[in-house]
Amino acid sequence: MPKNRLIFLGVTAAVSLLYVYMTWIFAPPDVNLGELVRIFFQHVAPALVAYGAFGGTLVCGIMYLWKGDLKYDILGAASLKIGLLFTTITLLSGMMWADATWGVYWNWDPRETTTLILWVAYACVLAYRASISDREARAQFGSIFGIIGFPMVILSYISIQIWDTLHPQVITGSGLEMAAEHGMTLMVSMIAVIMIALILIDFTYYIDSAQEKIHRIRMARS
Amino acid sequence: MNHGFQAAFAIAKKDIVTQMRKKFEAFSMFLFALIAVLAFSFAIVTQGSIPEEIGSAMLWVIIFFMGMFGFAPIFLSESETGTLPGLATAPIPAWSVYLGKVIYGFTLMGIVEIFLVPIVSVLFGFSILNDIPLALATLIIGTLDLAAVGSMASALTMPSESKATVFPLVYFPTATSGLMLLIEITKIIVIGPGLISVLLIFEILIAHLVAMLTLSASVFHFALSS
């Protein structure tokens, strides 16, 4: 494994440990939420990282259509898969939080619902990609779908400004609406989750590129 | 630019004339919508009536599903008749082909909606006449938004081996964002102003339409060249 990757892995491990410490020991109970505030840090960071990963799919789609280099398509697909993983974590942690706070796992809150639609939308992109056997067409059309699917991410993000919601709006134009310790913990959780996501995207990209090479060798031999 | 718009209108005209000769497609869409109304009625009618906000939301759900019949064959029919390569190699910009298909999809859906909307509002017991200009604008922008998404979804099914199965996979997720806004606006028109400003949602709907049209038009030549 290259030295840079090892260093990045080490730093990520250290930041992740700090994330665990700050979430479970450093952050004090919230005035309103009490101990439940700890779920908040496992919920917000994956949600924002999922949006970022889908943004990565959009950017890679544009880059592929512009440059025509297959590596952008593989990277975009990797970003999509990791986005789906983090959306799943967001939905599950959100359900745990909803159950603890409101006594039900699912209450059709606009953010909850649009996040589930987002999950379904990007799962559809994956299924769509799998339905095309021609490699070039898959990359070309998959990139287009990744681009035109992005407005759903924006709608999910702004849903709490459009509809009545149970979701607290913590990130506003004037900054973070929370205690300083919670703000610091959220920042560390964001950094840790972003680093974990980058490692996972890199790992997925590495595997998918290797699979692509094997596939090409097989095609050349047959 | 003018040449592109002329080409778009020519393509739309060609599709509309072909559709008028066949007739069955628009009629099938209308019948499907009526069947959907009856099927939904079993689930939502309580004590002989339907809450206004649910009835009005159902209108867009029915139009959304009806779009499957209207939009799916837009490029499929070109592929089946062998005219798709002609469109791809024609000396016109690719976006005009896309725009032509959007205009065609909008016209087809619009024709069916002229009959469908009054029938659904009578059967489901709601009125969109509280704010006629907004209701008309919502119907026009909403149908245009669905046509913009549906036409692109139809083009995206072309390289797939299972086109019929893949169309909903592309159409549903991309159209759902617009559908949610349309349902919300129509609800506000029917039950009166709520806490949320209807104009804000309407602006977001227009932004959604503009985003869909520009994104799709700018990448359409990649789809057509394949």
C-alpha cells in the first residue's frame, strides 16, 4: 500500500477515535434533547456527507461527458455507492432518534420522506446502470442520469424550509444554532465522516477499476 | 438559435400529427386515468366522500402515472420505426430534438388533462377554481416539468436491454421531486393559504423546471450520439 494512503488511514483512525471520545464523553447532555443529542452526531454528519457524495457523482458525470475518460465514470459510481451507504446510515440513525424522541420510527416528516426518496432515486441509478451491458453506453447514460437526478438532493436539503417539519434547523445563515461543545463535536464528526467516506470511495474505486481491467482482459482474450 | 426552435416545433408537429392519426395512445392514457381514479376511490373514500386535500393530491399522482404511457414511447417509437438515426444525424442541434419531444409530450398530456382534470375534481369533490390563474399556471408548469423529465427518461431507456422495465426506474425518481411540489401547490389552492407561502413553492417548481430543461438539453447530444 502506498505511503500516502497509510498516513491518511492513520490520521483517519486518530480523528475517528477523537470523534468517538467527543460524541460519548466530551459533549454534555443537551438542555432539550438530553443524552439523545449523541445520536444527532451520528445522524447529521452522514447526511451531509451523503449529499456531498451525490454531488461527487454529479461532478464525475460532468467530467466523464467532458473528457470521456472512464476513470471518472468509475469514480462517480463509487461515490454513488458510498452516498447510498451514508444515506442508509442517516435514515437508520434518524429512525432511532425519532423513536426515542417521538415514540415512532417513522412519522413522514418531509426531510425523512425526501431522504428516503433520495435513497430510492440513487438506488434506481445503480439499477439502471446494471441494465446496460455496453460499457461505453453505461458510462455515458449513467453519467447523464447522475446529473439529472441531482435536483432531488437539493430538494431534500431545502425540504425543511418548504414544509412544516419536526427537524430542528441547526445550520442557519448565521451559523450553528447549538452549544459551543456540540458545535465542536459536530465539526469533528464531520471531518471524521468525510475522511471515512473518502477512504471508502477510494477503496471502492480501486476494486471497481481492478474489475474493469479484468473484464477488459477477458474480453480481449475471447 | 431560431433554426433550432423551428426544428423543435417541426419535430413536435410531426409527432402530434402522427399521434392524431393513431388516436389510441391519448385515449388509452385517458382510460388508464379513469381506471386509476376508480381504483384509488376504494382506498380513500370514507363515508361517501374524500377529503379535499387528498383528492387534489391524487390528481397529480394519477397524472404522474399517466405519464408512463405518454412519455415512455417518445423515443421508443422512433427506435422501432427506424427514424432515430435520422434524428441523430439531422443537421439540427440535439437540444432541438429534445425540445421538440418535450413540446409533444406536453401537448399530449395537455389534451388528456383538459378532459381529466374536471372529471377528477368532480368525482373527488375538490375545486381548483379558488385561484384560477395559479391553478392554470400550476397545470401548465407542472405538465411541462413532467414532460421535460419524461422525454429525457425516454431517451435514457434507449441503450438498455429491458426498455419497458427501465423507464419507470428513470422516470419515477427524477419526476418525484416536481410531483411533491405540485401536490403541495394544488393542496394550497384547494384548501386555502396555509403557513407556507405558495409563491415560494411555485418559484421552486419553476426553478426545478428550468434546471431539468437546461440540464437535459445540455447533455442531450451525448444521449443522441450513442
